[in-house]
Amino acid sequence: MPINEWSEDILIAELSDEPSFSDDLGALIRRLDTKGKGSLPDIILNMGGVTYLNSSNIAQLLRVRQMLVNAGRKLRLCAVRDQVWSVMLITGLDKFFEFTGDVATSLASLQIEEAE
């Protein structure tokens, strides 16, 4: 998973389908675990390369979300494909995550919120 540290406060992760999806999110979780709660960045997950989700993927996404919520940080999922969006709607996860159309919109939304 390519990770772009866009700034000290924003990390962008490019995700793709299994088997790398689980490995990539696992690596991201381990990376977050090694940082102190006060030093976690906001995270943008670019889901453009993901065509399906399984229960393990959903659990990992929820774990990342909870880690960031506990640290007062934000998570954006962007470029979500229709197949994945359907899973989000059916499971009710559309109410737990914030979505944007692309990375640029995610960056802008995070920067606007920081400025407020």
C-alpha cells in the first residue's frame, strides 16, 4: 500500500483488493499502534482500487476509525466504488464513515475543518 504522508497531520493510503487489502490495513493499524495517541494523523483511505469488502475488511476499517476517534482525529474514505458503497449502505456503515469523491476533496474537507 503506498502511503503518502501529505503533511505531519494527514496521511493518505491507497488501497486495493484482497489479499493486499487486509495486509495493508493491518500494516496501517500497526503503524498507528506504534504512535502515541496524541500524535496520530488524520487519514484518507483511497478506496478506488477496492471492488469488494468482506467481514474482516469491515472490522479493520472500524478499528482504524475507532483509533482515530479516540485520538480526536478524522478518517475519510474516498473514491468508493458502487460495489463497496452497496455494502456500506446495506450494513449501515454509511452512517459511521465520512465519504468524499476523491483525495483532493478529502484533503480540502480536512483542511477546512482544521481551520474552523
